[in-house]
Amino acid sequence: MANSATLTFGYTNTDFTRKYTFNNLSAADCAGLKAKVLSLNESISGGLSAAAGLSSFFISDDFDAAEGIGYFNGITAAQYEASTVTDIPLS
């Protein structure tokens, strides 16, 4: 089974988004994806110190600190894909 997840990152004061795809995930990783995303978003919006560095590490292409544009403010969409890969013996 091949599993992957695609997360869409959102940023402050811009409509810019960025998609990240993570491959080779376990079924357990994908099953708990919603809870993990909601937890991360809550920690960012709550200003928790563990997540504080994320907002300025993942920035948008139109980032402007002086205008408060482009700081990462959470995951706006998430999806996962599970597929079965079957080897076909050719000998």
C-alpha cells in the first residue's frame, strides 16, 4: 500500500497558498491526519511557543514583514491518497 498526503498551507493577508506532498506514509499516519492538522492549527492560532517559529519559517512568496503579509497561519486543506502497488513477476 502506498500512502501520501497533500497539505495546503495558508498565509496571513494574502491569497497565496503552497502545497506540500508527503509520500510513503503509513496507514496510521493518514488515519490520524485530521487530528494532527487541527492540533497544529490550534497551536499556531493560540501562539504556543512550540509552533511560534513555524509562522516565520514557512513564509509565502509575497512575504512582507513590514506589512504583516505572508506569515504561515495554518493548513487550509488536507487530503490523503492510498493506493495498492502490485509487483508483476515477469519471469
